[in-house]
Amino acid sequence: MKRIIFLVLLFTLLMWGCSGGGGELKGLLPSSADVPGITEGGRPHCYKGTKLFDYMNGGAELYYEYGFEQACVQRYQTPPGEVTAEIYQMDLPANAFGIYTFDTEGEHPSIGQDATYERGLLGFWKGRYFVRVFSDNEELKETILVLGRAIAQKITEEGERPDIVTSIPSKWVEGDSLLYFRGMIALNNSYFISHQNVLSLGEGIEGITFQYKPETQPLRVIFVRYPGRPQAEEAFQSFQASGVIKEGAFKEGLFLGKSRKGYGGATVAGDLVIVVLDGAQLQSVTRALRALSATGGEV
């Protein structure tokens, strides 16, 4: 589901914008000297600030939620067809990682810090940069990967994955289901919670969502970190009153009830609000909240 929505957001493009700006970002785009067999299809097009709306329709809001600063786009021509490379500069490495996690279903070549390739689309992140290289012609896979490696080599900086991500044992996460988010757009497009901001997401707040697999039926988990315990408590009260968990009641410090697809629950652990949804049984939700709270309380 993440992949389908992501492609709808990002392939609905408007006409090309002006070619000015970009500065050092343009220098990260390979030339025909870097990648034999390709030629540049004109000058790169670069977009700063709100100008990203000139490039994409319906997808720019997601990038702004992840701290977008500027982007450069270059089309390349090859004998079999066209390849496009997009380089997005975000404000922080964590946000470059976050926009990358929005679409991680596929194979994972060794490019950048993490990479995913699927059906003619390569996405990877490195440092503050998120990169996409794609073509309508899936036979150009090798060219796409070579271009991606060339861009990754030009990016000299690297970044760290957010602590909230590294605190979760990888064995708990089902496949490529983990998403790092900074606001409602990313969260709701990965797993719809509500049209309202029931978790009080905003500046200085980060979260992850994933399918939790220690249980027989994977559960939907949402972690949200706030600037401190008071803000977490306030957000928890907002979530509790939202009706996302129906017929809810407290039991041994956990707020438990029914969710859209079964049972759900929530709790506060330090500066975190932890939500578990879609359990087939209330006991599985309770077990998950206990395990997640122990991990969350340590980070």
C-alpha cells in the first residue's frame, strides 16, 4: 500500500520548471563522462523552497513534511530509452532517511546508506540526500543502478538513522514495513489513523510505525516521541479521547479497547506514546505493549 500511494504522489508531475539555482546540488548529478552510454537530455532543473510545487502536483507536501530544502532533476537519454535522476536535499539526515522509508518494498542493492529497487525505480538515501532514479523501461535496470552508484559516490557525507529507529530490534519488524515519519501526511498514507491530528504531531516530534511480528498475526505499532514527558502525556490524553480505540478502559496502566480491525491499546513510556492496533486478541495487544514499553523506556 505504501508503494502504490507513493508512486501516485510522485509520478503526477507538472511541466518542467526553470533551470536556475541548484548550486552544489547540480554537481552531484553524473555526466556522460561519469556514466558511459548516456547523454544529458538538456540542462538540469532545480527547485528551492516552495518551487517544488512547480515540479510535482500532490506530492510536494510530503517532502515539505520531511524538511525539504532543494532538489535537482536531470533527464538522461540512452539508446533503449530515457532515465530520470532526482536528488532531494533535506534539512537533516534523519529526514532523508524518513522519506526513503516511505517506499522500501523491493530488492536492496548496496547503494548509498540504504537502497531499494523495484520495477524501474531506485530510491536511496545518504547523508541529507534522498535520491530517485527511474525509467518507464524496466530493461534499463543496470543503467539505473549505475547512475545511482555514481550519484552516491559524489555524496561525501553520511548520516545516522534516528535513535527511535535503532532502538527497535529488527526481529520485531515485519519485512519492509517500517516508516519513520514527522507528521500526519506520511503516517496517514502508511496507515490511516484519523483526519484529525489525534497524536498531536508537529515540529520537534518524530515517530515510527511498523508491523510487529512476534505475534502470530502482525500488529500495527506506532511510536511517537515528544520533547518531554509532559508533552507525551498531553498527546496521550488527546489520543485517548479521539475514539481511535473504542470502548477503551485502563487496565494495569494500559489503555485497552477495540480498534478498526480488532483490538488496540496505548500507553506512555517516558517521552513516548506507544500505540498497538489490529490485534486478533486483547492478550496479544497487551503483550506487545508491555514489550514495547520496556524497550521504549530505555531510549
